[in-house]
Amino acid sequence: MVYSLLYHLIAYCKIDGVPTDILINGVSLQNRAVEGDIVVITVDPLGLWTKMKGSNGSSNNPAPVEDCNRVQEVNGLAGNSYKGKGKVDADCEFADCRSGVLLGKGFDDERQVTRTAACNNVNGHHQSSSDSLRMGLFPRQNEGINSVDKLAVMTSRFPLKRPTGRVVAIVEKSLRRDAIVGFLSVKQWFSYRELNRKDAKGNSANFDHEYVTLNPTDPRFPKMIVFVRDLPDCIKKRLEDGDETIEKELLGAQIEDWSAESPFPRVHISHSFGRSGELETHINAILYQNAIHCADFSPQALSSLPSIPWEIPPEEYQTRKDLRDLCVFTIDPSTACDLDDALSVEKLSNDSFRVGVHIVDVSYFVSPNTALDIEAQLRSTSVYLLHRKIQMLPSLLSEMLGSLNPGVDRLAFSMFWELNRTGDVLDRWMGRTVIRSCCKLSYEHAQDIIQGITDVERFDTLEGFPQLHGLFEWTDVIKSVKCLHEISKTLKEKRFHDGALQLESSKVVYVFDQDGVPYDIRLSERMDSNFIVEEFMLLANMTAAEVISRAFPDSALLRRHPEPNTRKLKEFEAFWHKHGLTLDTSSSGQFCQSLEKIREKLKDDSVLFDILIYYASKPMQLAAYFCSGELKDNLNDWFHYGLAVPLYTHFTSPLRRYPDIIVHRTLAAVIEAEELYLKQRGLLNGNNWEEVSRNCFTGIYFDKEAAASPQGKEVLSFAASKHGIPSPELLADVAAYCNERKLASRHAEDACEKLYMWLLLKKKEILLSDARVLGLGPRFMSLYIQKLAIERRIYYDDVEGLTVEWLESTSTLVLNLSGQKRLFKKGGLGNYMALGNFAWVVNPCDLSMKTGSIDSNDATCMVNGEGTFQDLEPISKSWVDPGTFPLTVHLLSTIPVALYAIGGDDGPLEIGVHLYMSSYLK
């Protein structure tokens, strides 16, 4: 798969097993490949490889990515944003990297030929890909694998060299070819028609050989052509009428043909999203680009759900454990309406507790291979676009029938653990249950309880708490929350002691008006109450992974997280070491410990620590679903680097993730097989707590002999068939598709956040902010703007009236106004850039004007559409002092900038940045 940095002329190819991406430099060498394609490449001899800039540890940029003179332009938010309902995915989701297999003849010192290479795009965020396990398979596999090994050895032996190559064939075309978004350019066509108007007088318009160009909004794609005769009739009619406003509409297209003789692909226009710059237009374009299914659910899919009002059938009470007398409650964002998990805790003794996690039993409602199941699998995940949610399952199920709403009986899948005070699991039980939640707590409610703001004595004086259902008192709930908080702290401490890694910094929170339009942003951090939920969801996911992988070693849907890119991690480590911050990246645990030490060291410079965390995620790879049978001979590849656990899966969010539904079905099969086996052996007389220790397949101790016995194999096979567990081959395909859809939803969410950021800046016109200098050189500087959690460049070479002094020895930049006007460059090779395109310069007399500050009492702060943070100060209220000339800049220094919106009616949406300066010479 070919991808480009910033624009389509430079592309890189990622090969699994090779630490350095292959540079494909130039359109001709790309050979019509686009981002996402699986390609065959030829690697150039060593003598033609380019110099790897910044790989010797002396880089002027912290980004351990490709070329340190090309620090990425980041078009979205950084780090781990709050997804969905405001809960974490209980999975360390870092940056993504594409994996692939390279097969072919091998190579010698003079010629290095590689077959199938999987390549991926670096689009200004982290490296990403539609799936991390897809392979391109060619004959002569052994030779191909040797080619990968040899190329890996060569890149390791010559770390200062970057391999180069060219594309010789496209094995599999990317779906991105069918989702091009762009603007038509028709003015030239109008001029052409005007010149030929006399010749065409009296004749009907003939469009057979006439074409217009399409300019993609994604700079990784080249300009494209579309024949006028192939345009939709409505657009063709507007062209005939001379309507130039067609250039301001955002259109969707597909690549139809790209001949070897043409530098431009031919496309077919199929969609018109509306006028650019409008919210709905761009939302629809984002959904189209990422193939997000947003149509209403079909009548066939809805017909498999019961109508409301609905009551649990009597037989379910007989076959499930009845937990309605247990104090169970949910903790979610205040605006959440799809409640898929609940918690409970019981004190068994002074030293032990029984903690319960209760997940909505979606598999009861969604049977395998039904219309609803097919629809859910097609969507694969819910997509959260701040003010809009595209659900994986109908709201009838996700918000009513299945949602663990308080005061009503609900079907659940429950897990219980007996834990001691040190967080050790003494015993466990899992099974299908009936629960009745006593209340719906928000994260703010739970936080107030943790902090002691809410207690039993003072509760009656507080307002805003939810209704309590059943026979429980608030004393029960408050004690449970505090107890769960203490246990979660122990589990978290134990987890990080065992080597877990978490990269988390402040998050951008949007403030919306009554019409859903953003008008301010704030920075937020998660609370202790968020971590209560996270720790127990992690425990449930790890337990589910252990159970299903032992019972079904060839057909368990698991989740793995590969180790980070070693070269990029070392470059990251070297950069920060140069600036006095020592990092140990030898393991996830050592990495985490060194980050904690730096956090303490930088407690007075939280911005710099946020930048550190931002770049720490760059070398990380994508966590991905996989079928256990796919990697049964490589158990080390099952490991989850971020969590530092050998087994992991997703179980706790079946309302918004399709893999969780498969895991539920697999767990149900394990439980039924266990019950059948124990009944056959006469060991099961009931479903009581006393039977916990007798569990042979779901308990702490797995009975391998029972599973391998004829009876065990028979019951496991029967249960797998009954519950629709896919074959290993089919499950591998499902895993790959879910990876693709998860990444697409992430891209859509990132694009939506960039859109809202653009709308905010468009409304404010100017937003002032401090920025940290991350990269510095004679032509441009790279900046990190914490207010928006983005990175941008400012170019200062060839600016009219500006002198630039670059001191290489000290990496120091001095900018000053010369007072001399130079309109043309020497030799007449173009004009100088106007000063106003580089800096927003104000007169000191005008500094009483405050720019970009808006106040409102009706602020609603939301993270991905959920969760309020009323107590956070809008960051636009903070005052920023302008800089003065001469301006001396060092690496990591702070400078003032002005942010503004670019594009809309006349092109793609972008966020621009200028220096913010004051001068009497203005």
C-alpha cells in the first residue's frame, strides 16, 4: 500500500519485518499506486538509498518519523481521545502501523527485488492502515521471506540510509479509490467553450471529448479528470448555464481508469454533498470517504427484535442466575443512553471481596446470520462524531431493550471475581444472568462520592443525583463506589507494576451552543471515577480472552498489540535525552516508569509533558483483532504490548463493537459446554456459588484433560455449532474487516474533530495561543499548539521585509524586520511572500483589543458527543502577549501564534498559523 507524506509526490511503503519504510519518490516511480494499495516493489541497490536525516540522534525534531526535516503536519487531535460514551476502550490504542509480507526472488548487492509489499499512509497523524494482518501472497514464498530478512538486516546495518524503490505492480486496489472527495475546476473549461462558441453556434453541445478537472481535498491524491459527458445531468446542466458556483460544491467520485500514459486518473462523479464550508456537507463527505454505513436499519433487521413494551420471558429466569437482589449500578457520562456495563461489589470478609461486572447480553437479541447480525457486522462499530452518533445496533436495542437502564429487569452476561486486598484473583464465576440496576450514576456523581463531597449524612441536601430504585439505600451505593475505587487503585497499581504502559495527556473538549455549533474549546483530564470503570473492564476483557482461547484455541477472537517500531522509538529516546530527559524504552514497564519520573520532573511544565506523551505514541503500532488459529504457531505475537498481558480481547461493549458480540457467543459456548460436561460427569447439581471451584473450562484452573477427552471435545464442538462460532478461516476474515472498520471510524472521528475545530476558528476569525517549537531550521519551524493539540509549520524563507539568521551550531533562529521592500527574488524567479502571510503583526497601541474571547452561561462541553465539564475554563479567555522583533527562537521555546481557518468556499478545510507579533513598523 502506497502512502505519501503531506502530498502525493512522496510515498512510503511499509513492509512487515523491515524497520524502515521504503521511499517511493516521484509520480513515475509510484506507477499509479495510491494510498491503501497492496503493491509489488523493486528495491534499489544500496548505493542509491537516500540519507536518513535525523537518525543519528542529533535531530532538531522530536518526531521519530521518517524524515526529521519533514515533521508531520497534524490535522487532528493527538493521543487517546475519549471514544464513544466517554469511556476508554479498555485497550491501550496507540498509533497504528500496517503489517505485510514481502515475497520474491531475493536480492544481491547490486539488485534488490521484492515481491508483494504492504505499504501504508502517514497522513499527519500516526501511521495507520486498514488492517494490520493482511498479506499479499505470491509463489516462491521461502525466497520472499528471505528477501524480507535480508532487507531487514541491510537496514539495520546501515541505519543512516533509507531504502528506495519503485512500484512494479498493484496486487490489490485500495477501497480509497472509490471514495474520492474534491472540487471541480471549471473556469478553464468555460474559457474553452467561450473561445469555441462561434464554431458551436446553432449546434447542440457536444461533450464527447471535453473534460474538467477534479481537485481532491486529500493532498495525497493527484488531480483527476472527468469527461463532461460522464457528469451527472444536474451538474452538466449547470455547466451549460455557465454556473461557476459548481466549483464551491463538494463532490464524491470514484477512480474508473488510470492508463500508464496519463499522470491523471479518470474519475466518475457520483455524489454532490452540498456547498463547502457547511457542517452537514462535510459530515456527509467524511462518512463517504470512510465508507461509514449511516442508512436507517432495514425492516428485515428490525423485525428480529421484539416490540416494546417487552418483558423477559419466564424461561430466562429459570436458566439464568437471578441477581436482581444485588446492588448493581452503572457509571457513565451523564448524557449516555446506551448503558452496556454495570458494576457490583460484596464484602466477603475483612480481606476479600466479590466484584461483579455485568454486560448487556446482546447475543440474546442478535442471533448469528440473521439480518440484524449481518447489518451489525457490516457496520462493525458505532461511530461518534461529537454531536452525532452512528450506531452499530438500532436504538430500540441499544437504548431500550438491551441498555442496562435503572429499575428494570435486564439480561446480562456477568463475571464475578473473588479478590483479596492485594488484587489477586482467588476464584471466579461467569454466566448469563438477570440484573436490575438500582441507579444510573454519572462520572461526576461517582467522583463526588470518591472525594467525599457526597456522603450519607449530607446526601439529602444535594441536588442533581439520580433516582434510586429497589430496596437499596444510598448508603449501599456510596459504600460500593468507595470500595470499588479502592480495589481499582490496587488493580491499577498491580497492572503498572507488571509492565503496563499508558500514554495519556489533556484532551480537547468542545463547547457547543444550543444549535450544536462549537464556539469554544477547553482542556480536560479524566477523573478517578473514569478509572474505576476502566480497571474492571480491563479485568473482564482479560478474563474473557483467557477463557475462550483455552477452550477454543483455534477459533478465539483476540486482540494483540505489537511492540513499537524500534528505530523510531530509539530516535524518540535520543531526542529527549539530548534535552535532558532520560527515557528507558527497553520494555513497556521501563518506558512507563521513566515517563512517570519525567512527569514529576516536569510538574511545572505540563505542556512539555503533553508534547512528550504526544510524540511517545508515534512509534507505537496498531492494536488489532486476530483469530487465534491464525497465529497458533507464534504465541508471542498474541502479546499486548500496552497492557503487558499475553491474552486480551474485547467483551465489555457489545452495543457498539461487533467483536464483542462474537466473544459473547464464544463465552456462551464455553459455559454451555462446561455445564454439559459436568452434568455428564455428575458433578453439577445446580448453579450455586459453591460450584465455582468445580468449573473445568471457565475457572482459574483449566482442565486440559477434560477439554481433550472425547466427551470434552464433543460438548465443545456441539456448543460451538449451537452458538454460531465461526471457523478459523471465516473468523480471520471477520477480524480483518473489523480492524478496517475500526480504523475507518477513527479516521472519521478525527476528521470530524478537525471539522469542528475549523468551524470554531471560522467563527472566531483569530484564536491566539502559545506554541512550543518542536522543529527548527533555516526555512521553517514546526510548532505544537496545545490549545488545539495539533502541530503546524510556519515558513519564513523568502518573506518580504523579513531577515532570517539561522545559526546552525547552536540551532538558533533570529527573525527581524528589515524595513526594506523586496518585491521580486533575485533572478526573477518569483515573488516574495507577503509579511501578512507569515505573521499577524499588530500595533502596540491596539493591544487593548482582546481577540477570540467569547463568554456564555449556556456552555455545554462535550467529548465526542458525551459528558459535561461545566467547571472547565474556556481556553480562548486566556490572554496571549505578542512577540516582538527581533525574535530569537530556540528548540522547545514558547512563541505566540495566531490560528485561523483556511478554505471553505474555495478549497479544502485547513487550519493555518501565523506568528503573533507587535511592531510600530506595522
